[in-house]
Amino acid sequence: MTSRDINVIALVKGGERYVFLYDDDSRNEALQALARHAANPDLSFSWYDAAVLGQKVRNNTPRPSRIKFVPRADRPA
């Protein structure tokens, strides 16, 4: 079983709290969920809120693993 990091974005608006959890493989689904919330007239979650949080999702891209430098054995370091 592999462990996955969970990303969290949240918005507190008045007395309401909107919390979205997603992993790196489900970024598109997270963006779609933001749009669904913005389109729901029963929520105070606006298209502006969706745009701001959506930008955070898009900017939170996974970082590539760093490659450690190991000097070659046939050259002095």
C-alpha cells in the first residue's frame, strides 16, 4: 500500500466553512467540485471564491523528487 499526500484548501466565509481535500491525482476533480459549489445558488460560495481556491489548486503542483549529486568515483570531487 502506498501512502498519498492529501492537499487541503479551505475557506471560512462568515459562519460557513468550505474544506476541500484532494490528492495530486484528483486535481481536476477538485476544480470541478469548486465549480459545482459556485454554481449552487443555495451556498454563499461564489465564483470569485472558486477562482481564488482554484488558483491555489493549480499552483500546488507536485514537486519532482530531487536527485542527489554523487561525484563520480573516477574523478576527484
